[in-house]
Amino acid sequence: MEQWFDVQTLIWMFPILFIFHDFEEIIMLEKFLNKNSGIFYERLPKKLADRVIKQFSMSTAQFAVAVLVIFLVVSSSTIMANQYVNQRAFDNIYFFIIVTLAFFIHAFTHIGQSIFFRSITPGAFTSMIIIIPYSLVLYNALLVNEIITWNIIFVCLPLGLLIIPLAIFAHWIGKKVV
């Protein structure tokens, strides 16, 4: 694979693949929630089901705004990672690794949701065919080219939890703006 993709290409692919994945979610989420909200109440405690439904109940336009907010973070992390590889100002590989690790782990939540619902869920398809393979190739290239170490991955992994409040904030913005 490395003969086809250099590290910078892999880094710049991140926002593009993020958009492919999130377009799948944008297109499917509202319809999926309308059709399947009852399953949340069948399989989850009522308080948890209420919380999940409240967090994700939004129009397609509202969700698209939330995705835009997160896309700005994804793009910023990509620019900083590119700067890091080129040894330029405003470089930061840690931020990129935090965001990409959150994206990678997020892919597994879609697969878990599909298992939970026993059907395809928004984001599951691109998680399996795009996000997980891309992430594995990206981390391998970053490690092989000594841009990152396993230590950096382990340091950044728990910091990926900081993306959760960002996603909640992005959803809030989407609901307020539209």
C-alpha cells in the first residue's frame, strides 16, 4: 500500500474520508431514528433511551451543521499534522492522532449499533469499508515512517474522550442554528 500512498496523502485523505462517512450519517440518521426509536425503549432503560433519543433527534439540516462543526476540527487537525510532517509553524501531530483515534473508535460504535439493532445503521457501511481500513493503513504508515510512536498513540488514546463533549457541543450548535 505504501507505494500508492505516501504519509502526506494519507493525512490529507482524512477530511475527505470523514465527509464520506458523515454523508452516510447525514443521509440516514433522521429517517433511521424516526423508524427505530421504539427499539431504544425496548432494549434500553427508559432514562438512557430518553437521553439517546434527545441527543440524536435532529433534522437532517441540524445534523449537517453539527457535522460541519466537527469537520472544522478534523480539517484543523489535518493541517497541523501536515505542518508537522513538513516541519513548519503550527505543527501538531498529537491533535491529529487524538482526532483520528476518536474517528477510528467511533467506527466500532457503528458496528456495535448494527449488532444492537440487528440491521445496518447510519455510518456502519463506511465504518467497515473506509474508516477502519484507512485508519489501520494510516497508523501503520505513521509508525513505519517514524512520524509517531506507540507511546504517542497510548498518550493520545484517552484524550480522544475529549471529542465526546465536542460532538455534544456540535449537536447543540446544530439544533440552535437551524
